[in-house]
Amino acid sequence: MEFDHNIYDTIRANIRRYRKEKGMTSAQLAEAVGLSHDFIRQIQSEKAGYNFSVETFYKISVALGVSMDRLAQPQKGE
């Protein structure tokens, strides 16, 4: 097992992936977790800094129905 030195990028990509698989928009995800649409878009943006808490990460995982470890797991080929 190795450290993922791009963990935030992995999480961002997985949030986008699972959100789209679930058929949710960023606005719907924002509403489900009680955050602003702009903040959710920022979390998913590769241009944004590392700006989300463990609590936010947890809420997003619950809203998407995906475990936190799956959101943090690099996808094959990445």
C-alpha cells in the first residue's frame, strides 16, 4: 500500500464520477449536503485548493451512497 500524493485530485475525480453515475447535478449534491452550489463546484474543480473538511467529505459520501474509502480510492489506470 502506498500513499496517494494526489489524494485531493483522486477524491475530486471520484466525487464527479459517482455524482454523474447517480445522475445528480452539482446543485442537487449541494442541496443534499447543505452547502452552496459554488462550494461543491469548487470542491470538484482541479483548479481549487485543498479546501474541504472531513465532515464535508463524509456528507458527500453519504449523499452519493458511496463509502469514504471508495471516494479516496484511485481508479484503475490513474
